[in-house]
Amino acid sequence: MVAFKDATSETLFLGQKHCDPGEPRRIVQVVVLAGLNIRCLVAVVADSNRYRTSHQAFSMAQELAVLTSTTKLTSWMLGKLEKLPRSHRYGLGLRMETKCYEIIEHLIEAKFSPEKDEPLREAALKVEQLRYLARLCVERRLLALKNHEFLIRELDAIGKAVGAWRKYTAARDLTESKRR
């Protein structure tokens, strides 16, 4: 059995959750998104026909993982960009560095903003722009192919996680608008 802790520090297991006799029975499953080991809770309450998603656990896990991986990638990128030749360091290198910072800024804005769609869309756009700048670095032989593969894998994972976050917030907003 796989166990993890949610935001309330309650230990949950893959499968059924042990509830008190007075509580409704819940089925809990662990979801891994985009290969980032993002874990979230999906609880199906047996006495109602509605699906309830634990918003805190999903959002906190996803936000933390996306921000952590983006910060680590930015740190890695800064080390690589410092080694670029001077002729490219202040043009292409500076643009790539700025894109990394902007991705982090948009993700933090989405984390604290009630309207998450625009900052997440901007973050997804910056990830795609950074992907094309990385391709340009390889074409100019400024970045080794092995480093490019790592960078593209990480950018794909971040892009998928941002896309999943956008889908989740869109579905949540749609559900909340139907309730009103």
C-alpha cells in the first residue's frame, strides 16, 4: 500500500479510507500528473452522487511541485547560461534567463490570485517560448545535445503540469458557476 499525508496530516492509503461509523464512506485514490510525482486526492462520497475533489490537497501539491521544478530548472539554466560565449550571453542567454524568471513569477501570481487562468496561460506561453530558444541554442551549438534533452524533458513536464492546473481550475470554475 502507498501512503502519503495530505494538508491536514491525516495518513491516507491508496484504496479505501477508514472512516468513523458516523462518517460517509470515502474512496481515495492517488493521481500522478505529468510524471512529476504530483499527488492529489480524489474522494468519492458514497452517500451522494457527486464527485468532490479535495481542492487544498490538489492545488497545494500541484503548485508546490510546479514551482519547485521550475525553480530547480531555473537554477540549472543559470549555470549553463553563464558559460555561453559573451556574444550570446547578453542576447540569447539574457532572454532565456528572463523567460525562466517570468515563468516563476506567473506561477506565483496564479498561486495567490483568485483568477488563475491568465497567469497560467502566460506561464504556458513562456514555457513554449523557452523551448524554442533552447532549440536555437542547440542549432547554434551553444548547448550540448544531452543538456538540451534534459531541458526539453523538464519543460515538457512543467508545461503538462501547468496545463493540468489550468484544466483543473477551469473545471472547478465551471462547477462553481453551475452551483450558483
